[in-house]
Amino acid sequence: MVRAAKSSSLNRWRDRAAALSPMLADALDACADQPLDEAGCADVLDLLDMLGCDAQTLAAALWFELARVAPAVWKARSESLPAEVQRLVAGQQAAEQVWALHAQKRTPERAAEGLRRLLLAIIRDLRVVFILLARQLARMRAAVAWPAEEAAALARLTRDIHAPLANRLGIWQLKWELEDLAFRYLQPDTYRRIAKLLDERRTDREAFIRQSLDELQRDLQAAGIHAELAGRPKHIYSIWKKMQRKALEFSDLYDIRAVRVLVDSVSDCYAALGVVHARWPHLPGEFDDYIARPKGNGYQSLHTAVLGPAGKTLEVQIRTHAMHRANELGVAAHWRYKEGGSADAEFEAKIAWMRKLLEARGEDDSKLAADLHTELLEDRVYLLTPKGEVFDLPHGATVLDFAYHVHTEVGHRCRGAKVNGRIVPLTFQPQSGDRVEILTTKIPEPSRDWLSVHHGYLNTSRARDKVRVWFRKLARDANVAAGRAMFERELKRMALPAVSAADVAKLPAHFNLKTPDDLLVAVALGEVTPGQLTRVLQEAAQPPAPLVTQSATPVASRHATLDHSALSIQGIGNLLTTLARCCQPLPGDPVRGFITRGRGVSVHRADCASLARLARRDPDRVIEVNWGTASAQAYEVDIEVRGYDRKGLQKDITSVISNANTHIIASSSRLFVHTGEVEMRFTLRVRDYEQLSILLAKLQALPNVIDARRVGIG
């Protein structure tokens, strides 16, 4: 019975094939005796037909299935097919390789190369995407009968790649079902709970929707507006996502009850909105005009929430019939399949991000997978220029990222920004709907600080790449000098001694570079941070681990809070251990111990001047000490921050310290009235050397701060 249903489903397409295209009929004939999944193939063809795809696309989907199950038959027939169909099949084959690498968790380089081939195939002919999404949705529908582990693996791939891709290209009709099915397989208990809540209230909800539609239809007819009204289906994944995003319970969601209004023109959309608001009071803050300001994927509609019949909340969406088709089909609604036809401007804008992604990466594939994932993420912000142009960026992008997104030269010449008319710092992260104006100078002059991830100027890799290109064009000597200055500034900031040429010569090998100058250029370009250099130096300066070790006993003291794995003491039994206040060593610093009278072992930095004096007086009491592997340890350190006094300076400094997950134990400040400078000292409890380095870099970036450094030793 099932087999008969499968065959009849595909036979239905055989009956239509001759009328559609000889090529499609030929593909069906070639598949007649092959072990195809007929129900799956028919499902794919139905989905492609729903998207409005042409006969060539339908045929290519079948030829790919034939190539997969009967390679010999495909090889014999493929050369006689048009190049267009061969290209569509090749795109599907490239996608299969990507999915296989993804499932096998192969190396990023292999996966990136596969993604590059797939993106190139999509750019050459976007119909590849329609086939890929249709095939994936057909698989997801069939996965209900698969083992749970296999269904979950397919769902993860769908969640990570296919659903975001459908969203990015605006194909909502496939997006929602892909998301719901992936959610069903990955979180079955949550899916069933929400589905049950929807089902329990279905009768009341349907009665409410019918009453709302009747009242609204009468009002629209009285206003002379021709409209089609219907209840809007709610998707379980979107319900769950809203509950998570807004921390709401199911009963608190206002758009579980929703209707859609389709009208003939844009003017009718706004007229219908007036009718809705005249009939029911609208909820403040719950109105979005996606007609005047479409979403980044082209979605257009008016959204409003009102208090409907009986005072229950109701969401109303209003759009034209053309908008509805475009919203449901996305790029499929803009594809021209006629021979010699080409895509329109809106269609080109849809796939421009793929071209930019490939161009930005150049020959470097190492970040392609990560960047593609970032580009596909639904959580993006949509920003406007003063002229009303809309640009979409990843969530968390700064106004400086926006400047580089508008144009490379705008980014290079950026010196400030206004968001909704208010001046903001370059690290400001605007939200969707904000109007961003970039303030520029005549001369392009990017700052090297923009490349530091700790300063927070740029949060997109594409913008950082553009800044690196700028500095890479400078003379090599200039980059070497800049890298050396940044390295020396880090040594001073961390109160570390000068480094010998011999020690510097050992560093390039750690970063797969050949010469010290190559390393300094990498520092200048932000590819290696000064903190990484000093960390490697500190680790290299550590004495070798002892053959015999004992754990130090922690001591309850304000000077140090150590656990059993914090230090290893060479050749000594359990002793009390304290960190010396004179130099305040941190994990990563080279350290040595001094056996005190009554306080156990005092641990100093190896270059501590106080230790040197003690060693000259009692050399036999100096012992070797190594840091252990404790990760949840806290250590005290003093820092000094100097700056020009201003209102709120100390508040900003303490906020940065707090946000870095460090703790202030003591603080003091001193104002120099004659210079207007203020000096602040803090005793902090930090986790390790790296945390301190990042914190000092963030403090240094604050307005009015002149210097932030670790207090000197000795």
C-alpha cells in the first residue's frame, strides 16, 4: 500500500513531465528502473514546484538523485545534458561534500574549501539553493522514522546551515518548517510541551480569531478596502525562541492569537492599519513598519498588536499580495528563469553578501566557515544611513564596523559617529532601526588600536581585515618600528624588565614565523598581541619542573590565597606559602622562593630587587619554585592608573575593573591640582597574568587615561 502511494506520487510527475519539459521527462524515464526513494523525490519536486522553480531545476534535482544511486547511468547520460543542468547537479554534489565534512568534523581547511566551492556554485546559479533546501526539508520530514541519533545529527545540520540560509534569502515558507522540525528532533520534550499548550487552547483561540476576522472584515468593507483575511499560523520554534529571548511564559505571549491582512496596494496597507487601530486600541511599543524599513532579507509588512475582542491581545500583520509572495518565497520570487533573463536589483542584493564573503577571504580559507556561520546568523542588526539606506551587520557590530561596511574609505577616514543624532564613541554598538551618521576627516588614517580585540573598536573580521590591509601597505620598517613600540609598551605596562636580543630571537618559532622582524610586523598588524609575546617570554623563563615535588600548604592570609596545586616546592615538605608583597608575582611570572623565619616560604618574582638583597645575605635559603596548574586561583596585584581628571573618571575605571571579573581589595587616589592629573592605585585580586594584561589594555583605552600599568617591583 505504501509502495503504491510512493509510485503514484512520482507517477503524477511523469504525467506532467511531458507538458513541462522533455528534459524533465527524460530524467524521470532514466530514473524509472533505479532504486530511488520515490516518495522523497516526489516531495522534493512538490516543494520546488511550490517555489515556482522551472523545469530545468526540477530535472536537475532528479538527475542528482540518479547520479547518487546509479553513477554509471549518470556518467553515460550527463554529457548530453545542457551545461546549465550539469552546473546545477555539480552544485548539489559540492553541497554533499560539505555536509559530509561537517558530519565527520574534518579539518577546518578541508571544510572551508568545500564551503568555497559551494558558495561559488550558488553564486553562479542560485537555483542550487532551492534544490538544497527542498531536499533537506524532504529529508527532515522523512527523519521522523529514523533512529533518534541520526535524526538529531540531521537536525543540527539543518539548524546550523539550512534554516539560517533560508532565512538569509527570505524563503520563509521553508524556513519555518525547517526550524520547527529541527527543534522537534533536538528538543523533543520542549517541542511536545509547547505543542500541547497550543493544542489545549486551540478551540478558544480559533473562536477568538473567527470573531476578530468578522469584526475587522466589516470595518474594512465599510472603509472601501478590499482585503483577504486569515488567521496566521504560529510556529513552535518561534514561540519557544520568543519565550527565551523575552523571558516570558507561554501565557504571557501576545501574538499567539494573530491574523494576516492582504490588500492590493501600499496605500491600502496604511489605510487598513488605521481601521485596525480605530477598531481596537493598540499596545504601545508593539508596532513595526517593515514596509518603510524592510528587514535585511527583504521582508516587508506592517506589524501591530492590539487589545482585541474581550480585551485579549491580538497581533495583526498587514501587507500587499506582492509582499506576501516575496516574503514567502524570498529570492525565488525574483528569479527569472527565461533564457537570456537576469536577476533584478533586489535579487542581486540578496546574494551580494556571498560575493563579499568570498572576496574578503581572498586566499585565506581558514576563517571561511566561521564567517559563513556569522553571516547566516539570524541575530543581526539593521541600521540606516542618514539617506535612509539599510545595512545589516552581525549582532554586536560597532559604529566603526558600520563605517567599514558602508565603504572601506569611510572606515579609514572615520573619526566619530552619531547615532540618532547623538555623538557616541567608536565602540558603541547600535541596535536595529538606529540611524548612524559617520563623521569623517579628509585624510584616511586608521589607528592600530582598532586592531586590538581588547579595545572593542571592531567586532567583525571583515572590518579588521580592511584595517590590516591598510597597515600592510605601509613600509615594512614602519610596521617593525610600530610593533617594537607596542611590545616595549606592554613590557613597561606589566612592569617587566627589558628583553635581550637573544630572548627575542627565540620568539618567532612559537608563532610559525621566521625572523624577529616578521614577528614585530605581526604585532603591528594585530595578528599577534603584545600580551602573547610577554606570556611566551614568561613561560620560557620558568625553571624546569623538579623531579621531586611536594604541594605547598595554603595559608589564610591577605597576601596570598593558594590551593594545593598552586605551587610546587623543590625538595621541601609541606610549608606555609605566601606571595611577596614587594613584587606580587602572578601565574606566568618566573618565581623563586625564600625560606623565612616563621612565615614559611615567601614567593617572589625571579627579578625582584628585594629577593636579590635577601639572596646576597642568605643564599642558602633561596629555593626553586614552580607554578602549578590551578585555574580557579586568585592573586593580589597593585596597579596604577594616571589620567587627566574629569567627572566620572573613577566610576568608569571601577566599572571596567568590575566587568573584567576582577575584585578591588583596596584603592587610593591623589589629585595634582597644578597639572590637573589624578593618580589612582588599586589592589586587585586577579586570576592570572593574561587577565591582568587584558584589563590594563582596557583601562588604557578609557578617555582621559594617560597610563595604566602594574606597579613596579623591588
